[in-house]
Amino acid sequence: MLPKIHKTNSPGRPIVSACNAPTVVISEFLDGILKPIVQNLPTYIKDSKEAVVLFKDYTFSSESAYLFTMDVTALYTSIPIQDGLSAMRHFIELDNSIKYPASTILRLAELVLNTTAFNFNGKFFRQVSGISMGTKMGPNFACLFMGYFEQNVLRDYKGKKPDLFKRYIDDCVGVMSGTLDELNEFINFVNNFHPAIKFTHEISDKCVPFLDISLSIDKPGLSTSVHYKDTDAHTYLNYNSSHPPACKNAIPYSQLVRLRRLCSDDDDFNIKASEMIDFFNAREYPSDITVKSLRKVCQLTHEDTLQPTHNTNACDRIPLVLTYHPMNKKVINIVRDNFSILTEDKSATKDIFQEPPMIAYRRDQSIKDTLVKSKLQNKEL
């Protein structure tokens, strides 16, 4: 049970691990089928970057306008299994690229949905409603259900509809050019459309939070900035932690690039960047690292950070994976200094090791890992 510390009274989020579950492979297979379908839903938002691009191009159609967000209450565990399967069938039958029969896919999905069992406090339970949050196909199954739900809502609603309506899993955002009464009427219709699906919502004529974005009305369009939750303590990795230097040095730059992407106004970016530098100073980052990162990011425009990224690091070099420790640098130097032994052995290894290995690190076990995975046992004294 993971507490939602950013919400009132810190409600719990039930997580059932699917590791080594009988249906884990089936769930992964189904997730590969569902993912492309979800990405083609008209309300689909991949991430904050895609959302910022969408908001950047929006223009209001009238003077009276409102922003609103809607959040499904306990989406995963609230989805009726048969309704979720009906949504799957609807979209699978519309997709001609799927090479497997719809009946086979749905039968496999039934196995995943109807065999979720877990142990709690010495007792075994079976989940009879919704989908486990720990199974691989869970997010895309929930997205397909919501896509079908939204399709039916927009088909049946006869009043004024939002000019913009998008969703990231269970978080919805929209823009309504109209009156407040018209927006409330739409939200009430959505909230009463399905007996198992309920929403919380927020309406504003100025600003609303969505994901890590602060979305504001800035006529004739929208402006964006960064949004921090009240519980965000900005506890970035401490610079004295035992991690590869390249990993630690890259964190300030990546976070500043994120700010440059989210902040559509240059002055706002400068203010937020100054705050970000203070956050890293508190985590003991050297000033030369943070200043260098800021100078590098200041050379980018807001539009630059919204361009598609291409992975140029792909290579065929064999990886040498080590558990990180500062002493491992000596191991790496030994491997590199003696790598010629492998390249010169024509009878065995020359064709395999044509280039030096790509050094990669795995994280060492931390105190947190030990505490979380340990079990307290009652022992008689």
C-alpha cells in the first residue's frame, strides 16, 4: 500500500506485484498489442512534452473561456471487467493491423483479469473488480476503457462540448470557450455517465495544474510553466552519494532543460532556473557544475526543447556491466589497458571483441532496499 502523500489524509494506493505471477508473460504480450491502439486514441497524451506542444498551438475562439481538469477516482480498481473487455473488443476489431483473432486476445485478457490473487496479513485474496496496478497491461487496458468511455460520452452529449479535451491515463485536461454553466453541465454529464466511474474536478478562469505543468490563460492562447506539488521537497540525488560522476553531473542539466521546455515565457524560465540552482546548491552540487549547466541550457530556446529527440547512442559494443563503486575505476583501467589481448587472439576472441566494451553500471543495494524488502518475524524469547 503506497500512501498518496500529496492528497488530503494521504489515502493508500494498493499495488499488487505481478513479478513471477502465472500470467506475467501473457500480460506483457497483451501490452504490446494494446499500446499502439492507445497511442492512436484522439484524447491520448504521451507525456508533458507532447502536452506543451499541444497547448502552445491552441487559440481561443471566444472571450469567455475556462480551464478545467478531471481526475478519475481509483480508476484501475473501478473498471468493471466486462466493460473493460468490451472496450478492448471495440478497438481491436477496428484495427486491421492486429494479426491475432480478437477472441484469442480477449480470452488471454480474461485470464489476466480473473486470476489476480495476492496474500495480505496471512490471508489470500482474489481481485474481483478492475485490474491490478502491478500487471504490465494495466495502464493500457485502463486507457482503452477510458477511450471507449470518452467516445460514448462525446457521442451522447448534446450540449456544448469542450474545445480541447485530452487525457494522460486518468488525468484529464480541457478548455471550454463558453459559460461556466455550460462547462458544469458537461462535467456533471460525464460524472454521471457510468455508475463505476467518478471524477474529481477543478475549474479556473486563470490557471490549473496538469501533470508537472502549470497551465494558464494568456489570450489569445495558453501559456505554460512548471508545477510543483505541495509535498515536493526537491530532494535530488545528493552530490556526495556513491554514484558515477557523469550521472550526478547530468542531473542539473536535465532538470534545467525540463524547465526550459515547460516555461513558455523567458522571464518565467529565468526565475524558475534561479530557484532550481538553489535546490541543487542545497544538495551540495558544486557551483561550477550548476553554472555550466545553466549556461548550456540558456543557449536553447523554448522551441528547441520541443523538437523530437533522436537516440544517437545506439551501438553494437558488448557491455561490461559492473556494480558501481569508486574502486571499480581501477578495474575499468585494467580492462582497457589489456583489451589488446582479446583483439589479437585470432583463434577465439578477435571476431567477438572488435571494439572495447561499453562500460555500464548497475546500482548497488542501498539501505532503503534492505528495509523495504525485509520481513519482521515474531520470535519467542
